[in-house]
Amino acid sequence: MSTSPTPPPAPSIDVEGIRFSYGDTPAVDDVSFSVAAGEILGFLGPNGAGKSTTIKMLTGQLTPDAGSIEMLGMNMPGERQQIQERLGVCFEEKNLYLSMTGRENLVFFAKLFEVKDFEPEPMMERVGLSARLDDRVSEYSKGMRQRLMMARALVNTPDVLLLDEPTDGLDPVSAIAIRDLISQEAERGAAVLLTTHDMHEADTLSNRVAFINQGSILTIDTPEALKLAHGQRAVRIRTRDGDGIDDQVIPLDEADSAERIQTAMSADDIMTIHTEEATLEDIFVEYAGRGLA
Amino acid sequence: MNGSRIGTIMRKDVSEFARNPFFVFITLMVLVAWVAVFWFLPTSVDETIRVGVSQTDLGALLPVGDQTEVAGFALVSFPDEDELRNAVEQGEDGIVAGIDFPPEFVASAAGGGNPRVVLYVPAGIPAEQQTMVEGVIGEAAYALAGIPPPVNPITEAVVLGTDRVGDQVSLQAQMRPLLLIMVLMVETFALSSLIAVEIQQRTVVAVLATPVRVVDFLAAKGIFGIGLAFSEVALLGLLIGAFAVNAPAIVVILLLGSVLVTGFGMIAGSYGRDFMGTLMVAMLFMIPLMIPAFGALFPGSAPTWIQLLPTYGLVEAVVRVSVDGDSWRQIAPALLMLAGWGLAAFATGAFILRRRVAML
């Protein structure tokens, strides 16, 4: 008796050929991608590449001129309200109610989601703001506001998280706190779409990255696969040689690679050893012909 | 529409309004200051014209004192010409003119002569008052001469409209619609500012990324705006006695007025970029909307262009109910006009706000 293979689970986000123009100016052109439950897809591109416009179509703020968006098996914008009940969004702008406290902001949005028995304290604890729970948001620093934005995006325990530049301009401590939260949410099973122009963030957080430029996706793959495909399989070993520096690049796929590495490593004064894989930024430049700035 | 979500947004708006020191200040200031101004205004109109005379020897022909205060005219006696002149100059005791009859007036007038009488009038006296006082002098001379005036027509006065002889509208009553409209205007600005801030800080985008629909958001803003404007104008109305006559009609008028200004508040809020920008846009609406209320301070019919302004029906209805005591049937045209303008303004405001939100 043969058993049929289990079909792969439907992606939480499934976007097919969406287009959007602001007047005559195309912003998103034939973009397709999918994000599975528990996956983080990094949308990597410079400012104006079409990342935020894509997010706006996913939140229902904009309706695509063409193409289709399915989220959690439902059509956006056709079943917008049902999707939004299971959606968490962290916007690029800090659109919080400044005259209200952190607690009031969270409780207000929890009520809009009709979350029963919502308690803001554990959520504020998660984002490290429990001590500022009853302070007005106008008194929060930029990093604290961004953490509150993340907490707000999580009040309904969303199945899909759309995060638009969540760590943009933050201090390292706040950025790390937010990245940890994103990882925890993906581990919980949420599908996460993360837009960023921070190559390091995309590299460390994302299961896959999509390069987007001028409204089009250039490529989608795992960071490792991209780096392997576009980088050089080699190690660079720099040693001190008298008053100078000996800089050797040793390919890994040649017959004497191991021997050469061993010889280089036996030197007394090794300064640095690096693999020669490409960075995501290098690869982006290769695809887009421009940098991420 | 989802009532629970609408209620949540409204409670948030009330909270934001109550925490804004500027809104709280102008709201309290308006209530306290305007109520005080209202109750300091005269509640009646003194229609009696007081004329001073320096000669009391005219006997029963020209009696002086309180007993002469009939038909809106009273003579007040002064012992000599200097005191009379001073009283006219200073406007003492409401004296609008002074007549200095010379000692030989009686003898000269009785003998058919032409005695010289000095009439003191203050600068700026209305021409009709001066003519009237001159008539008094002539009447006294005719009476003393024992001959009737040349013509003695029988006059029948026919009053068109409400007869207000002896029952003039007090300044206090005239100010009532103006104060009510000014409160509505203040709340227009408050609502427009709240909406402008919501747009400017893009919090509305976050709200609309939840299951809240645009229609829920618009309904919340509309109900909040109407509630805010109505509660404040009704409170002021209570404090200035606007509900003394036909309270149900006044409630309906103020409710329709609140709908009207909420519509304008949504329009101004949609276009305001910041506090000053919102204030400027709101002022564009507030100034013309207040003109009919100023018009009520002056007698006579309002020009056609004023009658076409959205708040004319509001002012007209308030004046007709609270001053003239008109019935529902009599104020129906004004109410219909107000309701039409109110619905049009509200629908326009909701449409513009919806478009503005969609563009974010």
C-alpha cells in the first residue's frame, strides 16, 4: 500500500504578481513571494525600492492594481477584516498616541482587536518597558517608542507579522531587543515579513531574503545560499612578515588547499583569518547595480 | 458598523480631549466667561427718554418727576441752567437733552410772542431725538398760548410682525444666539484639531490596520464631534436660560447645529497640517458661520446673502423660539434649512475625511 506524500502547508502569505502605481509612477511591479508559518522573510532594499508600498498592500491600506494577495488562506482586500484580526503590523513611522500612556495604547488596540482579558503588563515586560507602563508615550525615548510599537503589533498574538523597518535608527540595545522579539515570534509560529535596508539585520534574522529594487524583486533565497552562490570559496589569511604583511587568499576547492592553509596557520604572527564569502550588500550591488543606502 | 469598536475610539477621543490643556482651557474659559458676560448684560431695555428742564414754573402744563414717565418720555427738573447743562454734558441719570425755559417764557408764550428757548443736546444725539424734544417745546408754547396745534391728526399704528413696543428685546436676549454659536465654533476647532493630529501622527493608519473599518472610524469621529459640541452648547444653554421657552425645540435646534459644525470640523481637520494650519482652515469656516449671529444683534431683516449662510437657520430658529416664542410650525422653515445644511456639511465632511485617510 502506498501512502501519498503530505502536501506542504499553505504559506501564511502568498503574493502573486502584484503591481501598484502612484499615478503614473510605478512603485511595485510584478512582485511575487510567499512566507511560511514560522518563517522570517527579509525584504532588503534601499529607500524607495517599494518595500513600504508592498507592506501597505498587505495591510489593506492600498489595493494592488493587479495581482493577488492571499494571507492565512484568505484574500486581501476581499477578506480584509478577517485577515486583520490575525495580523500584527509595526509601521515605519512611530504612530502612537503620545498623550496616552504605554498601558493605554496597548489596551486601546487590544480592545480594537476585541482581545478578551488582555493584560498589558506581561507584554510590556517582554519589551522591557514594564517600569514605564504608566508614563505618557510623549515622555518615551525613540527606542522605547519603537519597542512599544512592537508590543502593540503583538497584542492580538498575530499569525502574520508585518514589520516595516522595525529597528531603523535605533540604538544597539533597543535593536537587539527588537530582533530577539522577532525571533521569538517566528519560533511561536508567526509568519514574519521584515522590511529593512540593514544588511546585517536581514542576514542574522531572516530565513530567506528578497532583494527588491525599483519595485521589482531581483532574487529570493536563503542568505547562506546567496553568499555561497556569489562569494568565493576561499580563506584570506594575513600574517606579519617582517615589517610587511603577507596576505594570502587560499581557494578551498583545490587539491593542496588543506596543506596551504596549514602552512599559513603555522606562521607565528597571524593577524586575521576570514572566509571570502560575499556579504549580502555585495550581492545586492551585483544584482541591482547600486548599494543599499 | 461595530458599536464596540466605535465606542472604544470615542472613549479614546474623550480621553485625549480631556488631557489637552488647550482644549480644556478654552472650553472652561468659554463657559465661565461667556456665562458671566451674559448675566452682566442688561435684561431689559429702558425706552424712556429723559429730558432735563431748568424751569419748574410751568405748572401742570409740563409736570416733572416720575408721574411724567408715560409713553416713554420723562421730564427731570434742575434748579438752574448750569446744573442742567452739566447734566446733559455728563449724561447724568440718562438725560439726553436739556431745555432751558427763560423766566419770561410763560408770559411771552401766553401773549402770543416768540420766546427764546435754549435746547442743550449732547454731541452725537440722534436727529430724531432732537426733533422730538423741539416738538415738546412747541407743544408747551401752544398749550401756554391757549391755542391748538395747527393740525391734530388721529394716528392709528399698525404693527407688522411682533409688536415689541414696551417689550424691546434686551441685549442679553440678543446675545444668546451669538454665544451659542461661538461655543459651537470653539468645539469645531477642537474636533478639527483632534482629527488633524490623528492624521498628522498617522495613528489612524494604525487603527485601520486593525479590524476597524473606515466607516467605524468615521462614525466614531462624527458621534464624538456631535456629542462634544452638543454637550457643551447644551450646558451653556442651560446656564444662560436658553431652554426657558420650548425646551424640546431648542434641544432639536442645538442638536442640528452640532451636526452642522461637526461636518465643518471634519473638513477643517482633514486639511489641517498642524495646529496653526488647522486653526487657519477652521477660521475660514468660523468667520462666515458667525455672521448670522452678529446679524441678530441688529434690527431689521438680514440680507439675502446672510440668509443663505449655513448657520442662518440656527440663529433664526433660536431667536424665533427664545425671543418670539414661535411654535414648531412657525420655525419649521428655519429648522428644515438648518437640517439640510447640517446633513450636507456632515456628509461632505465624512467624504473628505474618508478620502484624506485613504491617501495616507
